[in-house]
Amino acid sequence: MTERKKPHKGVYVLPNLFTAGSLFAAFLCVTYCFKGQFQAAALSIFLSAVLDGLDGKVARLTNTASQFGIEFDSLADMVAFGLAPGVLAWTWQLEAYGKLGTAVSFLFVACAALRLARFNVDVAVVSKRFFIGLPSPAAGCTLAAFVVFVPYLPESFLPYLPQFTLFLCILAPLLMVSRVRYFSFKEYGFVKEHPFSVLVAAMLILILLFSEPFFFMFAVIFVYIICGIVYTYVYMPNRKHSLLRRLQKSGDGTCE
């Protein structure tokens, strides 16, 4: 008889501490929401996103990746980028819409759960270059960025703030479960050598981030969302048509 392998009981502490930190920041977001401190709640979602990005990096750098860490990370993401943005949306603007506001707020929770489940199932077959659907941290940060961006808006826009929040809280969750392709930056190689111009661009970004952090965060997320939609529905179809035309021309040439 073959001896049964004992289940691995140990867990790696360091990467899971970052995941726990992301989960704690999401919990803080919920507490800030019920205190009416919405900017602090939005910044807590940003903190969750930063810690969520670090836990995977730390696990890979220290060779401490594990199945437990993957599952723990998914559960933390569900709270940080599903539940926390949903609570923020409802307490900030959508409570006034009654049942409609509750349903739209829940859309964040439902779509985050669906996206994470799909990602866990398709993780072995999905390209590393692209995310299929808006990543859940980006979706949660979309709402958070809009909350901190509101002071930059003109006063004439403020009466339309609930309507725009409602639209945003429908758009971001639906993009999570869509087939829109978003660049993942996983193969970019930030620790590799790059042209000198890349360093200059990085310094300019840091200066902008330091001078107007809330405005810049919203601008970056907005551009990221638009680029994914344009790439999927404009660039890719045009590329397919141009490839088909080239194939047809080459086929005509071989027939002559």
C-alpha cells in the first residue's frame, strides 16, 4: 500500500501578513463609512490595493507562494474590493436611492465574487499580458478615486453627483465580469534595464503624484479603464480585419 501524504499544515507568515493588512484596511474602510469619514474610507481602499499588490510580489521574491496564500488572497480581495466599495457607495451617495441604491451597491459585491471565482478557475489558461475584465483592485479604486476627486469638481456638477455615482457603480462592477482586456504589467519587468527615457517618465509621474495625488490617481484609473475598452472594441477588431486582408492578398498572390 502506498503511504498517504500528510496535508501541509504550515503557512508562510510574511506574504500572508500583507494579505491580512489588506483585509484590515478594508475593515477600516467599513468603519470609516459608518462614521461619515468618506475620504478616509476611500484611502483605506487604496491602502488595501497597495498591500494586495505587495503580498504576491513578496511571495514570489521569497519563494513562499502557496495554495493557502492564493485562497486567503482571494477572500481578502472579496472584502477589500467587493464589500468595502459597496458599503462606501451606499453610505456616501446611494442610500438616497432606496432599494435601487442597495441593489447597485450589492453589484460590487456580486461581481467581485464572480470575477474572483472565474479568475481562480481560469488562472492556468489566461495570458499573463492581460487581465480579462477589470481587475477587482482597479474596480474598487475607481470608486475610491472618484470620492477623493470630488473636491476638484465645479460646484455646478455637485447636484449630479448621486447620478454619476450610480452610473460609476454600475459600470465598474460590470467591467469586472466583462471580456474587456486590460494590460497586466506582469511582463513589463520593473527590475530590468530600460531606456533612460523611462526613468525620466517615472520621475515626472512621481512629481505629479506628489503635487496632486488625488487628481492624478483618478486620471490614471480613468485612462486605464478607457484604454482597455478602446483596445478591446477598436484596436483588436481593426487588427483582425487588417490581418485578414493581408492573408487574402497573400492568398491571391500565391494563386497567380
